[in-house]
Amino acid sequence: MAQEQLKQNNALSFIQRNAVSVGAILVVLMLIVPVHSVLLDVFMAMNLSISVLLLLTVISTPKPSRLTSFPQIILLVTLFGLGINVSSTRLILTKGAAFDGRMVRAFSSFVVGSDKGSDGLVVGMVIFIILIVIQTIVITKGATRVSEVAARFALDSMAQKNFAVDQELNSGAITEEEAREKRADIRNESDFFSAMDGSSKFVSGNVMAGIFITVVNLVAGLITGMILRHESFGSAIETYSRLTIGDGLLSQIPSLLLSFSTGMLVTASNSEEQLSEELKKQFTQSGVTYIIAGAAIAVLGILPGMPWYVLIPLGAISVFAGIRMQRSQAAQELAKKQAEAAAAGKTQTGQNPADTSPVVPLDPLLLELGYALIALVDDEKGAKLLERVTRIRREIGLDLGLVVPNIRIVDYISLDPSEYTFKIRGIEAGRAKLKMGYYMAINTGDVKEEVKGEATRDPAFGMPAVWIPEDKRAEVERAGYAVVDTLTVIATHLTEIIRNHAAEILGRKEVKQIIDKVAETDKVVVDEVLETCKFTYGQIEKVLQNLLREQVSIRNIVLILETLANYGPAAGPWILTEKVREALGKQICLQYADENKKLRVMNLSQDYAELLLNHQVIPTDGSKPYVALDPVDGRKWISDVSAAFAAMQERGLAPIILCPAEVRLLVKGSTERELPGIVVLSINEVVAADTSVAIETLGEIRESVEGVG
């Protein structure tokens, strides 16, 4: 019993999976193999039912693009109708007066009548012709035209809609998953209307084919009846006219419903409401309209000769409906005013202080463009700024381990047309001007021959540059300049700003995102840090910010958390930062080593180390320790470090100071204002790197820089 049930389920599943394929093959066979009149009645009833079902489905569908299969259904239904036309024509011509198709006979009797006579035939033929004219000129032609326009506008607006989605994504209004869903909806909508444009041609072709088949039925029937069956002209015209009208109606009515469904679908709005809900909402806006219309209809019923028994009751119903609408709207307005008054009273009495002092959150990252730079985000013109912004966020995430928030891009009318600004939490972090249509030629120091152009500076690194037209690009590159386009200029500038301000971008929200991600794979260390050691997100944030401030990647977050757990929150954020740096010593040293893994450094003399330690000040509030040197010693200290800095730069080397761990923070803090580019490493960090990095000492920082050569 169970096996039989399983076989039945498998058979049913097979039929469901292949129903469309089997149906298409059967329709093709109908074009070749004769069909019995009973089966023809079944097919005609199915065709009529499918057309009605499609119309009702279209009316109840809120959004047209949700019926993605409708264009294919049009093709299948059209082929099915043509198969029925061929089968019915074959039976009518072969059987003549003996044709026993009940559907055709019934529909012909509805229009022509059951009694023989020319009056019914003329009336039936006129109705049939009117039906064809309505379908051909009004419905089918209109649906075809609307499909063409809808397809064109869907394609034209696709880029603008995608840009709007990208803007929402960059502003943080939607997630990446929601953005993917919206982009998919836009693509589906464009594909749907494009397919509807093509399938509407099948609908119009089906109408023309139906008209041609009807004419053939009538003419061929007369020829067959009079010549082959030797019927009189009157008898032949009576028989084949009736059958032609019945068959034509059964062909044209489903086709009419299909054309009407197509027109309804392509003219529908993209709202999420059904048509009935939209009509209710849009046509009940004002009861005055119904009152005036009802009064006009009632007055019309008073005129002599008018059917007052129809017009006056109809006008009264319209006036009554309008009065009801007016009362309902007045009640809604009163309720709205009462709610507003209650809200205002609640605010004035201080019951809801949040309403009196609303907080408008700032965008974490905001890029403001002058109107001349809007083309940078126009995908149709080949601009890829939005794509580059996404790539910047991904690259910084891989490099620094920082979760960069979405960057919102807006046009700002107060800016110079060719200017842009980049803000971090509402504070400007960078500003520059671009020259659209030109390239920036940057003098990197290897220029063989200077070129003429509008002088400027690279906004990312401050190097001298000139704006050049595109046709001079090859010539300028041969002269030794680095030539970049405007998109690369702004992308590089944004990258450097984000890198240099990474500590400001990192907040508790980003820290929680990082911790939650680690908890998915290493919950033990997260529990130890948060539950056992009782670290707060703020304490972890402080350590991570200290690391990012010196361009140390926090991507190895597990090792960072393990180090925090080893020392506990009592150690303080600055001591914890130094301990984390020691744990990341190998990573930090490799970051500054050359391709041969050699690290060239300047040692700090013992005298300077002791001087800094002796003048160290540790604030009681837990803030960063600093060095309090007298003015003379302070100037001498900066002068000696600057000399070492200059000596290393002359050799094309990054300025790196190696010092004892206990003074590393003091060396960095005392030089970061005057010499922000100096890298300060501790001996403990180098020891942690072990043999992974070779150290080459270039000299020592003391009262006079010696040993540099």
C-alpha cells in the first residue's frame, strides 16, 4: 500500500514538473492531428477559463514585475488558442452541418439566435465585427503601445534607480543584502517590461490570425458546402455563418481577455497595493465631488424625456455617498487635531523631553561633491566612484582590520562646482578641487622635463602637480610624471584620509561588530575578555584606537584580545597598548621592513632615554603619559630627531627610531606634533619579531647625529 502511494506521488510530482512541456507538445499535435468534437469543447472551455483566470490574477497582483512568467504564459496561451482554431476549422469544414461542437453551437445561438433567418445572422455578424474592431484598434493596439513605452522607460531609468540604491547603501539607510534585493528587483522589472514588449507583438499577431482564420472559415465553408456537398447558397451561408460566428467568438473572446490582461498589467503602478485598494484610496479623497456629480445627474433626470426613474435614484445614491465621505473625513481630521494637541501638551509639560531636544545623528563618513563632480557617480558615463568607494572600504578592512562605515555621497550646492569635501562625523577632514576632463600629472621627483599646465597639488600627499588635457598624457608620462585621472585622485585622497583618521572612525559600534564576529569562531577568548576580565567596549576601543593611530593593523584581533585578557583592565589603556604592540611585534616590524625583510633604524641614545624618563608625567586621570622638558631641552630634542629624520630621508629611507620599551610612548608623543611621519619601535617589538626581520642600525640619536653615512 505504501509503495503504491509512493508511486502515485512520484507520478503526480512528475506531471507537475513537466506539465508545461507536455502541454506545449499537445498543442503542437493539435495543429496536425484531428481532434474529436468533445475534446474540442474541453479545450475551448479551458482556453476561456485560462483567459478569465489570467485577467483576475492580473487585477489582484499589486506589482506588475511580480508576474515574471506572464510573457511566457502569453506565448503558451496564444499557441494553445491557435491550435484550437486549427482544430475547429478542420472539424467545421469536414463535417459542415453535422458539426456537433457544443461550445461553438452555444455561442453562435447566443448571438444569432436558435431560429433560422437572415436577421439573426446579420446581427450576429455585426456584433462579431464590432468585437474584432474593438479588440484590434482599441485594446490590442493600446496594450502594444503601452508595452513599448513601459519597456523604454524601464531601461532608461535603470541606471538612475541603481544609483539611488547605491546612495542608500553608502548612507547606511539599507544593508548590502537589502541593496542586492533592490538591484535584483530593478533588473527583474527591466527584464519583465522588455519581455512584455516582445510578447505583446504575439498578442496583436494572434488577433490578426484569428480574423484571417474567421474569413477563411466562412469562405472555405461556402465553397465546401456548395461545390463538394451540393448545398444551396442559402443553406451554406446559414450553416457556415453560424459556425464561423460561434467559432470566432470562442477565439476572439479569450484573445480579447488576454489583450485586456496585458494592457492592465503594463499600465499598473509599482505600488504594493492591489487595484481595488488603490481605487478605494484614490477615489474617496473628497465627498464634494460625489455630491456635485449626484446633483447634476438628478437635475438631468428632471428634464423632459429623460428616464427619471434611473437618473434621480442614481443621483441620490451619489449625493448620499458624498455626504458619508465628508462626515468620515471630518471625523478623521478632528481625531488628527486632537492627537496633535495631545502631543503638543505632552511636550510642553515635559513628559517627553526627547521631543523637545531631538538628536539628529551625523553621518559617520560623508563625501560632499560640487555639482560639476556629480558625473563621477554616473554609471552611464563610465564613472565608477561608488565602486571605488566600496573597494576602498574593503581594502582598508583587509589592511587595518577596520570596519569602515558606509560612506554617504551627496551633492552640496554651497561648494565650488569642482570642489569636494570629506567629513568624519560632521568634521571636515579633507578638501580639494578637481578639473573634470583633465588628468593630474604629479611630480614624483623623477621628472626629466617640466611640462606646462595649471599648477596644483596632489591632495593625498601634497606633491606638486599640474592639470593636463588627455591628448598630452603620453607625452607627460615620457617626461617622468605620474599621470592619474580625477577618479583616482579622489579615491587616493579618501584612502589616505581614512587611514590617517582610522582611530577617529573606530567607535563602540564598530568594536562591537568586530567582537561579535570573533565570537562566531572564537567564543572562548571573547568570554574571557568580556565576562571574566570585565573589559568594557570602551576600554577595548581605547586600545584599538591607540594602535590605529600609529597605523598598526588590528586585523589580528584574536591575539589582541588574548593579550588584553593576560594583563586585565587594571593595567590601563596605554600600558595595554604597549603590551599588545609587543605581541604584534613581528607584524609591526614586517610592516616597515624592505623587500629583503631588513629593518633600517636609528637607535635612541641612553642619555636621551634617561632624560625622557626623568621628565615623564603620568596624569592621574589615566590619560596619555607625556614628557615635560624645559624649552631649551625640548628644542634641542626636536632638533636632533629632525636631523636624524632628514638624514634618513636623503637616503630614501623611512624614518624609524628604535628605543627601549619604557620610553617608546614618550618618544612618539613628544615628536608626533612636529614630526608626524616618524615611526617609533621598541626593542621588545623587535625581539618579538625574532629572526623574521634583520636589523640594520644606521646611527644613534644624541646631541649630534653621528654614524649616518
